[in-house]
Amino acid sequence: MAQTAAAAGAPQQISVTDLDIPQLSDVRRQLEEELNHLTNSFAQLKQAQSKFKNCVENVKEVKPENKDKPILVPLTNSLYVPGKLADTGNVIVDVGTGYFVKKTTPQAIQHYSAKITYLQSNLDTLEETITKKRENLNYLLSVMQQKLAQQQQEGKPIQAS
Amino acid sequence: MSLQVKLQNASSEYTKLQMEMSAIVEARQKLDAQLSENEVVEQEFAKLTPENVVYKQIGPVLVKQEQDDAKKDVKGRLEFISSEIKRVEAQLQDIQKRSDKKKQELVDLQAALQQAAAKAT
């Protein structure tokens, strides 16, 4: 594992073992920042995906069996008015940048499903990157510990040339 | 002492340039996000069938719009964003050059200052 991490972590740099401790902690800080950013993006993507999954579930409820059944429509958080589903064949979907498109329910489900798969592929690649980064960080930490132990053994701090 | 003053001026100019640069980078990222958002909408419009009615959100209301008009609108936006990206990209290159030059100036000044200090002792 350490070997793959070294190979992935240092393609354009010199080997991590050649750096001194202040440089190592700089690299560590940088890696940690990147990792943080990536995990945040991952969580956001996950959230977006579950929203779309909810949309699919909701659209499925707009079906002919539910026509003319009484429902409550939220006008605000605390104000609801009674209503009925008039059209169970079509929904209006937000496609972004202020545009909405009227779609049949199967079309809408297909639209959201496509979004979910698209996000899933993004999530997969992101997860891979995160694992790699984490491996790099672990490898870097072990190198740092080794260096620190070495320094302590030699009695006093040395400056790497 | 004038070297020191020069160094101070150069370094404050350099930080100013850095700040300008990060503002431009931010603008560039925003444009990128807008571009991909509009591209998604364009792809969505390409898949429409004639019975898919398109609405445009204006404030809190949805207004019916002809598909062709909506497509033209998005195309126009994409063109505008692309030209903006080109403009910002040129700006970025220009400021990168200026900031590199300033950096070199700073390094030179620092070296000169160190030399002067070494001579004085």
C-alpha cells in the first residue's frame, strides 16, 4: 500500500522521504485541505442525489389512482389549502437556469433517473480520488513519524540539507 | 534606507496583484459553473418533443415560452459566457505576467538589501 501511495503521491515531485520535517508538514496541511474539500463535495453530491431520488418517489405518487383524492397544498410552512390532483399524466420539471418543462410522468422519472446515474458516476470517481488521497496522507504521516523518531534518536534536531 | 522603502512598496504592490488575481480566478470559476449549467439545459432542450411545453421563470411566475425561443435564448447565453471566459482568461494571463514580474523585482530587492546589510557589518 505504501508503495502505491508513493507512486501516486510523487509523480512530479521528488520522493517524499527526501523532504525535511517542516516541508513534510506543509505537504501534510495541503493534503488535509484537499481531502477536506473533496469530502465536502462528496457529501454535497450525495445530498443532491438523494433529493433526486425523493423526486422520483414523489412523481410516482402522481398516478391516475390518486386523481380527485383530497390533498393539502402547502402555501407557506403553516398554511395549507385543500386541493385535488387535476392532471395525473403530466408534471413540470425544473431543468435549471429558470426553465421548466412539462413532462409526462414516465418522462420525468426517466429525467431524474438519468440525473441520479450521472451523479453516481461522479460520486464513484470522487470516492476513488478520496481513497488515493487518504493513502497518500497515511504514507506521508508514517514517513513523518519515522523522521521524528530518527531525530529523537540522534539526540538533537538536524536540518536536512 | 531607500532600498527598504522600495522593498515595502514592491511587496504591497505584489499583495495587491495577488488579491486582484484571486478575484479574477473566482470570476472564472463562476463562469465555468454557469457554462456547465447552461450546457445541461441545452442538452435537456435537445431531447424535447413537441408536446413538452417550456416555461420560463420570471420572478415568482412561470411563463409559457416557445421551444425555439428558449433554445435560442440558451444558445445566446452560452455564446455570451464563452466570450466572457475568453475575456477573463486574457485578464488572468496579463495579471499573471505582471505578478511574476513583481515577484522577480521583490527577489532582486531582497538580495540587494541582504548584500547591503552584509557590507555594513
